[in-house]
Amino acid sequence: MSALRQHWLHLLLLTIFALAWGWSAWHPLHPDDWLLENYLVFTALPVILISIRVFPLSSVSYTLITLFMCLHVIGSHYTYAEVPFGYTLQEWLGAERNMYDRLVHFGFGLLLAYPVREILIRLAGLRGFWAYFFPVDVTFALSSIYEIIEWLAARTVSPELGIAFLGSQGDIWDAQKDMLLAGLGSILAMLVVLALNLWLNSSTWQEIRNSLKVPENDRALGETKLRQWWRKRHNPEP
């Protein structure tokens, strides 16, 4: 994709999100909860906009990120426990609660695992099997970190606002289920990526096999490496 087309796509995605965010900010159902939910937006959006200059991602990644952010701000408008479509999901699934938060947590893994994969491949040099495994691993980790932040934030506000922000709807295993769904979403995303790579790249299986082989010049780290550094520090070469 040419630089001009990418530029217009970035503007389009930013416009779509700005419209979604503006709608969510217009008379939200619970303004205090809306503000808490949008600290994520206030933190993530500047990072994304600044990083475009120094570390631009693919158009696929930006599209997936925008879709997730839109899902998030819809939840912030109503609070996750009261989104109308969540009641529709509840009816479809025969659940006992509004299911919109479950959808968004699943979407967290499904939509953000690919951008995570792109970042890890480009910055950490992941290849083969590890380029599919670690996006899932990191997504699980990010989901658990968010649940911890959510818990800490809920403890610092009023009980009513904390309950609305957590959106657990009386489920004592809410955090664990949210993390599980995020992980399942990321696994599905990586399976889709793997299927596409197998279809389009004939060397995919070879790359996976090679990534699992121990390099011939491999050496232990830990105390072995520490001893090498210690000797080098105290016996510098002339």
C-alpha cells in the first residue's frame, strides 16, 4: 500500500473512532463510569498517534485496533453491564447476565493479538513457532494486568462506581472468565494467521520446525554467563 493510501486510511480510522468516541461521550448513562473507562483511551490513543511517526504498524493492525477501541467506547457509554446488544447476546446464549463485556474481552484477544504479533516480530525478531506462541502469551498477560488495574481502580472510588466499573454482575469468577475469553480470542487469531501463512507461504512449516531446534552454538546462561561477566570485569583484557 502506498504511503498516500496509508495516510488516508489512518485519517479514516481516526475519524471513525472520533465519531464513536464523540457519541459515547454524549450523555453517557453513567458519566463517572464513562470517565473511568476512558482512561484507557486517554492513555492508548496518544501512544498510537505518536508511534505512527517512529514505528508505524500495518494497516491491518491499525484497523483491528480501531475496531477494538470502538467496541470499548460503546461499552463505556452504557457501562459494560448495560449495553443493549449485550442483552441480545444474553438471550441468544441463554445466559444469566449481560454478555457485552464477555464479547469485548474476547475481542481484546481476537483483535489485538495480531498487532502484538507484528510488534514482537519486528522488535524482538520472533520467528516460526514463537511468533504464534508469544502473541497469545502476551495477550493473556495484558488481560491479567488490566484486571489488576481494574480491581485497584475500583478500590479507590465509591462502592457504587466501583461495582459499575468492574461490571462483574455478581459473578465471583468474572475476572478469570474475562482472561480466559481474551486468551481464546488470541488463540483463534493466531490459528487464522497460521492458516493464512500455510496457504500463502510454502515454507511456513519449515520455519516452525527450525525455530524449535537448539542452535549448534547454544550455551547455558544464568550462572554461566554471570561468571563470564565476572571474570571479564575483574580480569580485563589488555
